[in-house]
Amino acid sequence: MKLHVDYTRAESIFNVLLERLKEKKFPYDRDLELVPDKIFEHFEPRSIQHALFLFCACYYMRGGIKSSTAIMSLSNVCDAHPEFFIPEYISEIKSTDEENKLIKKMMGVLQDNGLAFNASVIPKFWIRNFQKLHTFWNGNPMSLLKSTNSYKKTCEIISNKGTFSSAHPNGFYGFQEKMVSMLIYFYIHAEIVDSATFPIPIDFHVLRIMVAHKIITKGKYKENKNFFGDEILKKARSLSVRYCKNNNISSKELSDALWFLSRDLCGTHPGNESHIGPYKARKTEIQPIKVIWNKSQVQAFNKSCLLCPIEKTCCFNIPSANYYRQGKLITRGLRGKPAQMYLFTGI
């Protein structure tokens, strides 16, 4: 069944969030910096070193570890081993044995600094990508974005489509459309490149808002319906560009409005909490925690949904556990609220 996008509903909901973000009202009245200032201790802002650090940060922007935690941990790696962030140093490797030794060393350093997530594959990505940057792009990832103003062409340059080739300047391990958008987001935030309209990074948090608020729908409601797939990613990217262009809104601002709302509020609703079984890859068992509206669950609701500026349009529970463990974006059930909340008009 095809997905449907309600552009009018999206416009209304996004407008509310962007206004709150602009005025720094709850939930945007706190520190919303994804990249902590501490990383500037390592290099000059907007330098090649800064750009290389953010390029590497993209490896950890795919779930499995909190984004700000990953960046701080990566900052510690930079403290201990600044040579890992120099493409010229990485490119001195001339043999398979040397590469394997460096992979093993990097794996250990990453794990020791709290970056066990994908530690078995990221060092290889890191090495091969830096070698390509050194060979074809003068070791400067800023050149990847500054060579064109087209998002489509930028994806053609950065995204790894099919087989990775060290003999070709285009295509980098770990980068598809979402990570290309993430890199653009980082570089605009850091003022490495000028602000531009681009598809925002579409991840779980953005999709949760779009599905929970019926901005993107898929036929009649059915519990545990899985929305995830290429179609929803394409429609969400297209929607974000359309809204930003029509309203002269920064893509970064729209990304922040959706992402921080879901991260800081939505997961607190008791209906989005889960029991996670022993790790079995995509077959890991996920069970919802029963919502009985005990004292702690009511308090959780009061700290999240009750204060949410778009609570009235939110329809479904969409748990993160199924997404990160099973690769599914499911509607667990209608979003409930404590019985006493129904006694008050407008709540």
C-alpha cells in the first residue's frame, strides 16, 4: 500500500514547532547543540581538521549510541590519537598487513573510548575513506560539498553506490542520503559552508514525528504496522525540501525542531518504553511495557506529552527499540493518556 503525505497537516505542525524554536520556548529552551563546544579545543573552527572531525562523526549518527555522547567520545579519541584524523598519515599504509594492524589499533582505541558501536567495521571505513580523500580531494572533505550546489550531485559524489572503488574519486563507505544530509547539517552548523536548502537527515526521530502525527499515513490504522522502507525515506526527504523552500525556512532549523522534540519528549511516554530481549540481531525480541498509569507513568506523561506544543495532533506510540534493534518503524498503538486527563477540555 502506498504512503500518503498530508502537506497541509505538515505545514500546520511544522509552523508551530518552528515558531517555538525561533522563540526558544519549551522544549527548545535548553542547550540544543548536537556538537559540544569542547571539540573546538582540538582545532581552529572551520579548518580542514574541523571538517575531517565532523566527517568522522557521521559514522556514529545512525543510532546505537547517543549522538552527543559519540561526538564527545570521538573528541577523546582525537585527544589521544590526533594522527587518526590526518588523511596523509592514514595514506602512508602500503600493505594489507599494515592496514590490518592499524584497523586493530583503531578498533581498540575506539572501544576504550566508549565507541564500541560498529567498531568492527568503522576503522575500515575510516581508513579507506581517508585514503580516497587524500588521493582525490587533497585530504579536504569540504571540497566534496563546495564542488557543486546540487544536493543530487553531492549525493553522487559522496554516496557509496554498489562496490566501493579506491580508484574512483566518488563514493565513500558509510554514506548514503541520510549521511550526506548529516554532513551538510554539520558543515552548515559549523559555518564551514553557507546555509542551503537540502533534505534534512531522515532518521528515527524525524520519522516518528511524521508518522505519529499522521503527516505520512499508510491506509487504515493497524497496530504494529511497519512504515520503514525506501518509500517513506524518499517522501520524508521530499517533504522537508518542499516545506523549507515554500516557507523560506532553513533546513537545519526544521531538522532541529523535529529531531530534538522526538529525542527529548516522545521517548518519555510510557507507551514507547520496551523490554528488550537478548541480542539476536534483527530477531531480537521486543515487548512493550504495560501502561497502567501508575504514579511514575503519570509523571512521565506530565513531563512530556502534557507540555508538548503539538500534543493534540499526536496519535500513535512509536517505540525506538523496534527501529534500532529490528529495523522497523511500527505504530505500537494509539497514544494514551492518564484517565484524569480526559476530564479537562483541551488536554
